[in-house]
Amino acid sequence: MLERLTGEVGSKNGNALLRAVWQGDADDLHLLSQARHAFMLAIHGLALSRRGVPCVWFPDYFCESGLSSVRRSGAQVAFYPVTNSLTPDWNACREMAVRQRPDLFVLVHYFGREAEGQNARAFCDEVGALLLEDAAHVMRPRGTIARHGDLICYSPNKFFPVPDGGILVVRGSELSQCVAKTAQGQPRARAPAIHWVAKRLVRSIKRHMLPRKPPRPLPTTTLDAELSGTAPFVQLWMSRFSRWRLERSFRSNEAEQLANALLTGHRHLSSCLAGYGDMQPIGFADHLIPYLTVMQCNDETRAGRYLNELRSAGVEAFTWPELPPEVRADQGRHREALRLRRTLLCCTLGWRGNGTLTEFLATLPQNYTPDVWH
Ligand SMILES: Cc1ncc(COP(=O)(O)O)c(C=O)c1O
């Protein structure tokens, strides 16, 4: 019933609105249930245009659960090393390309920061690969993000109050046609939204009736054991509910408010935490919207301790990501990714686009000063 109702509202004009936000000067846009399905469409589109099994390169600092549709696609996957500053290690990439060139190179804009788009474009042109900008941590294009890719993917479900939502943007008419042809061949079933709506209703009732529990401390020895991510949607396409809800966010000024709330929360949290021990926030240019506040620690043992201290103080702190098994198995080659995994702490104010940020911010002056930590 709800699906049918919101289906009426998700209009052609609404599609135009979402295109205006994410498509920019590109040729096509696909509304998916999750960003990870963009990899699968890109791989199959590429296989159509180039014929043969494509070889895809992902950064080694990447989440295994985000690869679920890639693993099923049958593509060859390789992991290139990133540096301590979360950029591709171009020397290592050039060495790897001598052995096998990529057909598709994935550049990640970690946590909403601008990655080296121009260098990635130069590398891809050099080796004859397509460039996919993974903007899953980016709310909407800004700065140099989405300027250089043949394909760009976004994950609006991370920013907006929607049960599902991924976007794939494609540049170039030939590639667009191949991806569109692949998309047409996929089952038309959409991700279901009704369970999410029901769960959210229960959560919001609970939030108003029960006291908020602080995040649980984690055993410091198991920094690596904490896995993230929810069960993936098998259906490829965005639910009508999410489409309608996204359109509504942009039609009103909700999207703007969400961006401002993220920015305010991030600025406050990073300035509070910067004074704590030897943690430092990773830098963000002023024109960007941070997905998370990320603190860099110098040492793994201290990172474990800080993680628990943050959590007992009520900050949602966690380490990211659940690294792919190939990366975990080669500690020498992927040492930076492994180190980043154990020394970067991702923090939020427990806000997931459900209005609690305002409540949280209201309590900050008393509860979130550096004094809390000492
Ligand atoms: C960098 C990155 N890319 C892609 C994805 C996949 O996004 P989605 O969950 O929308 O499929 C994730 C998931 O968290 C991610 O962190």
C-alpha cells in the first residue's frame, strides 16, 4: 500500500530534481538500492563494451561488505595500496600495472574528502582504464569530486532518512549505452521499504520513552574484530519510498539543513577531540561536507584505549572498515591499510539523520569539552 502510494508521488519531475543534484554534466543516472550495485553495473557495462572479464582495482583500505556485488559479478579484483594520507600510492600502482593493467580503477573519496581526481584521471588515461569515483561518503558533488570519473557512485542512504538509496552517474554516450543496456537486463523488483519504516517508527517511539543508552565499550584487544555494515539489499533498484523521500529532502530545505547539521556536529566534535591525548582530526576543506569526524592516532594501543574512552563518554566511535581477506593476508604489501584500520577512529554524535543531533548539540557545552577526557 505504502509502496503504491509513494510510487504515485515519485514523479518524472522528481527524477529531474535528483538528476539536477547528482548528474551534473554527465550523460546518465541510475537510481539504485545501494551504491555497491553501481560496481556490478559498471563491470557488466564494461564487459559489454570491451568484451571479456574486466579487471577491477579497488584501494586496499576498503570494506569487504561493499564488495558483495563485485564478488558475485565474476570480475577479477585486485587491491592497490593507499598511503598514510588516504591517497593511492601511485608508484605502487604503476608497478602493479606492469604485471596487469586495470580495466576499471576505483578512487575513493574517503569520509567526504576530495581524493586525487586529476592524478587518477592521468593514471587511468596512461593505462587505458575507466575511472570510477566512489563518492559513497559524499552527500552531493562539491569541489573536484565527480569532475574526473567516467562513473561516479553515491550512497544517499548514509545521509538521508531513507531505507535504501544508491546512485550511479555515467559519463560518455558509449559507456552510458552499455550500462543502460545492462541495467535494462536486470530484474525490475525494487528494494522493500515497509520494514524500515516500521522499524524506524518503533525506534522513534522508544527514543522518546526510554533513556538513551551509551555505546558499549569494546575489548581493546579486538580492534579488528568489529564488523560494520547491514545486510545488503538484493534488489538492485531504489525503493519508491526512498525516491520520494529524497525528492522531498531537496524540494524543501531539509537537505541543506542536514548538511549544516553534519558540518556543525563535525566542527564541534573535532575541536573537542583535538585536545585529547595525541589524536588529531584528519583535515577537511571548508567547502566539503564530512561524512564522519575521523581522528588519527599515532599508535594502535592508544587508539584502542581512546576508542573505549570515547564510547564510554557517549560518542559513537568505531574503526572502519572490515578489510578484504586478500588485504589481511598480505601484511607487508598492505601495511598502511592495516595501520589505518587500527589507528583511525571514526566518530559521530550518534546522529543518523533522525533529528537527534539537535538534542545532542544542545547538551554539548556541558558534556563535550576536552575536560571530560581527563
Ligand atoms: C567507500 C564505500 N564505497 C561503497 C560502499 C557501499 O555503499 P552501500 O552501502 O550504499 O552499498 C561503502 C559502504 O559503506 C563504502 O564505505
